[in-house]
Amino acid sequence: MSKILSYILFEPKTLPTWRTWDKCSQERDRYWYNIPALVVLNKVLYPEHEMRLYLSKNVWDNPKSKIFKTLEKLGNLKIHTINANYDKTEPMIWRMMPLWESGVSALHCRDLDSLPTEREHKYTLYFEKSPNAIGTMRTHRNHHGIKCRMLGGLCSYKPNSIPISTKFPNFQMYYSLRHKHVNDQDLMIDVFTKDKQFTKNNFLDYHGYFQSNKQNFPCSVVSDEELNKIKVTNQQSNILQYLKEKGFDKWAGEPVDSRGEVTEKILSIFEVKLDSDLEKFYKL
């Protein structure tokens, strides 16, 4: 049985105007900023997990795509290229594909523009040992109400524990239900949070950092006190503490730019070397 951290990278057709909390929202390369740091961090923090990266076909036309050949040598990164058309942000939904893949015991969907925090790491491990089948973290002050019951880049699943009647028989059927404005978060909220009896028995919520509002549906809740009981290795603790000291642990899911000193420090863990063009882009 495999555990998957699932990400998506695609060439944007338009840049978002509504992400007011994201200082990098108008930078076309923003989803490339953290890729090398993320691959190494996930190898350290999640040694039993596969980092699954879904790419739109046109990503390979970007000169920075050559970084994947180097990063795949670390052994934890697996690339899947999806040859499908899209008009808006449809590819965001592709990271849900492992939910219908046999042999997957845990799926965690994440965003490329953020780095894992200490509480995010511990929530992931706690969720996997819990009896719950679905869960989310809510950590920003806006992460409450019907539109933020779940976060697309901070959600977790146990595929074998979610009935077909809830998740549908296959990804194609799930994908066909997407909204006209193609918000992957709206789709998962519609599918996974409307049955109150199911959420009561199967949903694990965490609200912390800047978020104190309880969910508006019945579910289980994990507290900071419970997360603090999760044991991690010294190496994991040290790297998470380093990220915290550098200001990368304000809230889970925060969009960040880790290029420069932080990426250089993280790459040094496995002595990862990039070519000169990539070194320039990553400010090494």
C-alpha cells in the first residue's frame, strides 16, 4: 500500500486576480519557486511517501522543466504527464486522481507554492493513524464558512475507507461534476462534506494558527495538544525548526518563495546540484 503527496503543475492561461493574500499571484513562475526544496523536504519529512506531481503537457515546453531529471534521482518524486485540454484551472482537480487508484492507503493533496509546516506535518501523520477517512486543515483567518470547509491544498483521504457512493466509481465521473468556473475546492466540498452522518463518523478537522472557527458540520477535531504528541525524528525536527526561524511557518498552506538561502540549505541535505541556468533562477 502506498502513501501519496499529490501536486499539480500547469501553465496558467490567465493569472488570478482574487488571491489578495498571495504576494506572488501575478508572477507566472510562482509555482516553480519551491519545487526543488519541496522534493527534498518531502523526502526528509515523509520517507514512506511518494511525491506525485501531475503535469500538463505544455509544462515540458518550459526550459525549467529540466529540473525534473535531476530531482527524480532522489527517488521519491514520480511525474505523471496529463495530455488533456483545459481552459481555466481544471488541472487543479487532477491531483485527486490517486483517490481511485488501487493500492493507495493515504492521499494528501498539496500546493506547490507552499512548504510544509510543523503542524501540517504532524496533522498528516495523525490523520493516517486515525479512524477518519477524510480531513482538512484550516489555518488562515479566511478558512471558514461554506467556501472553505475544505482546502484544496490541505486535504487528506484514505481511499479504501471512502465508499463509492460518496466518491463515485472513477475520476472521470468526479471530474465531470466540476463547476463552470472550475474551482476544485467547490467540487470537493460538494462531494465530501454534504452528508452530515458521513462527516460525523469520518471527517477530521484541524483549525489553528489564525483560524478558531469550528466546522459548520459534525466531525472529529484534532487539537494542537494532540498534534504535539506526534513523535518525529531529530532531522525532521531540525529542518522544521529551521523553516520556522526563516519565517516559513506562519500558517499551513501559505504561498511562499523559498528561493535563495532556504533552497540552498535544503538542497545541501542530499547534495543536490543544479545547472547554471537553474542556479540563477533559484538564486543559489
